[in-house]
Amino acid sequence: MAEPQGTEAKQLHLRAQAALKHYHQRSEYLLAQSASDEYASVPFEPVRKVRVIYKHVGELKPLPYPLDE
């Protein structure tokens, strides 16, 4: 990776490095914290039956599609 050349580029590079360091410290903390927590799954409701009636209405025509001209 090329070294930053101007003063603004150097400042931006330093800030990006600081942000990346902060992110890594934060993510390590969160990963360590989540590893110690126990996983509790969300209870699900049983599947219910639904009665449906389908009615054949024939062939449907396509909807109009406006074109930008």
C-alpha cells in the first residue's frame, strides 16, 4: 500500500487506522462477550392449517408497463 503524501492524506490515514483499531477492539470485546452467553432459541408456534379455495378465472392479460420516452 502506498504511503500518504500530503498532510490531509496523512491525517486521513491516521484517522482510518484509529477507526480500524477501535473496531477491532470493540469486535473482540463483543465476540468474547457473546461466547460467554448461552444461546436461547426463540420458541416457535406450531404450524396451523389454513383452508384455501382457488378459483380458475381464465387467462390474465398483462398489466400495462409505461415506458419513458
